[in-house]
Amino acid sequence: YRKMKNESNNDATTVATIERNNPLNLIELAITSNAPVEQLERLFDLQERFEKKEAAKAFKMAFAQFQGEKPSLEKSKQVKFQTKTGGMTNYKYMPLAKIQELIDPILSKFGLSYRWEPKQSAEGVSITCIISHVDGHEERTTLSAMNDISGGKNPIQSIGSSVSYLKRYTLEGAFGLSSDEDTDGATKAKNQQQLD
């Protein structure tokens, strides 16, 4: 504790000291020693940083473990319809529900989970897939697209189609899932990745 107090103005040294000790033990020692409030605030701040670093390490380990067991995806569902201009759209894809069926048990084993956050605008819709680990670390992958008006969809259907498309592709992108050659070009999407 005395070493921590003497070097409190040297952030790099303080962080190194924290990494060699349990922050909770240092906080307990500071409290029993009637340390000033400012010192306790610094210790709590360092504890928070320490926990975030440990959570990120745990996330990377779990993600690596998942990569070792992730399944390959085989596009099995066929989509074929005539366009308004008389052309023909024809492609195959793996349904989102099937992807989830394959990966959810593996993710659960390593403490990983995911959810989506949608956002709608005049330009279309964006979906963010958020991967979470039980220790608290999260990472995000975002895709945006115009509403999918192909195949004579009504306005609600066009939104739903784009949302489904973006959920599927953000999930694949976030977890590094691979499939056979991509032929699903029904929606033009722009990929952005944001790390939390």
C-alpha cells in the first residue's frame, strides 16, 4: 500500500503495481488504514480498469475457443422469383434460425451470447450484432441497408426482409462464420465494425 501511495502520481508504475496485486486487497488495506478519499477513488478507478482488462482477456479466450469448434455453414434454402423488369432472381442462403441452431450450444459452452439492436432511418435500416461474454466484455458489428423492395414486397415486408438479412450477416460477420460462395445479393449493405 505504501508503495502504491508513494507512486500514485506515476500512472504507469501504479498500473504495473495493480497488475501484480489483487486490487480488492489493496482497497481493503486502504480502507482499514483510513486512506484519504482521493486515494480510494484512484484505487477504485484502477480496479475498474483492471476488471475491464481481465474481462477483455476472458472474451478473447472464449472467442478463440469458439473459433476452434465453430461449424461451417451450407446454404440450403433456395430463393427464386421474377423481378419487375422481367429478369430472374435466384440465390441460396442459410436461414438465420438454422445458423442459431448450430452455434448457440457452442457459444453457451464458452460463456458467449449475442443480441441485436435495430435502428431505422429515412435511408433504411441498420442492425448491430452485440457479442457479450459472461465477464462483461462486448464487441459490436453493424450493417446498414436500404429497405428490400424486391419481389413485390409491401413496405412492412421490405423492412422485415432487410432486418432479417442484416441479422444473418452481422451474426456471421461478428463470429467469423463462413459458408460457400455468397450469392445472396438481394440487399446492398455497407459493413462497419465498432469495438466497444
